[in-house]
Amino acid sequence: MGYSTIQPPFTLKFGEMPKKELEAYRDWFHAITPERIAELTRAVNATPGFQDWQPDDSPGSLEALGVWFEGQVEVRRKSAEEIQETTSRLTIPIDVPEEELTNRTFSLAMDIGMYLGQVVLKNLPGTRWDQILKNKKDADYGQPVIAGFGAPTLNPVWVLVTTAYGISRKKSARLRQLYETWAAMKK
């Protein structure tokens, strides 16, 4: 049985979505999380060497998950149209990468982000899910974030997408260290 990528029933263009749609996305995100963590667990357990990994919500579970994720990140070559479309939106000239993460990689990042969020909520008292709906200029506008760290919020899905880009550039995924960094902000 293969990994089934997530199929959000939304555009994910958060800045363009009406408030009611953003609220519906938030509700969908929380409702689908258990199913996506189960899908992630099947994918991890199907990989030799990771058959015993369990999503026990412990910070320690992030170590093996990060190692596993490093072996899963894939990129694809962007089409000329994609590069042109990105270039046309730029206000200053910069090099546009010729590679993009695959849909499977984006899906895994979302699933692992959901799991990371669960680990944070279980282990760091005072944290909670939130959704930023006041300022469209906020980078996390409309997305589920974890609050309770003071001023910053943690967007676990975006953190995992960023981690995937780093892995694609030969950096490692230190999910446990990422957790510890946020845990230190709670003290």
C-alpha cells in the first residue's frame, strides 16, 4: 500500500480566501489531522529500519522521524512556464530556482507538521492552536499556528515545508532540535 497524498479541498491561497473559507480550512485541518498522522505512520513503518516508529507524541519520536524525512524529500524540475510565471511576479530581479518540491514532499511536510504540532501541544503546557485572521500581511495569515510562546507563533506546516527545502539542498532535518528551540521559548 502506497502513501496517499493529502488533498485539501481549498486553494491554499490564504491571502485571497474569505474569512469563512479560512475558518472552514481550520476546521478541516483539525478534523483531518488524526487521519493524516495515521497515513504518515503507515508510510514511515513501510520503510526498512523504521518499522517500529510510533507517533507517541514524545519529543524523542521526532528524532527518527526527521531522519526518515531526509530520505523522503524529492524535487522535480520546474517547467519553463512555472519559472516565467514566478519571474513575472518579482519586483526585483533574483534567480528563480529551477527545482520545486514534489507534491508528495509537500504532503509529507504537511503531515509531519501536523504531528509536530501535536507533540508541541502535548508536551508544552499553555500552547494551543490559533489562527491569525487580523492582518493579511502576516506570513501565517489564515493558517493554523500554535500560540503560547509569547509574541511568536509556530506554524508547524510551514516550518516543515522550509525544512524540506533545506533537505533538498543537502541540509539535515533536526526535528528534535527544532522542537527544543520552541520549548526553550516556553521557559
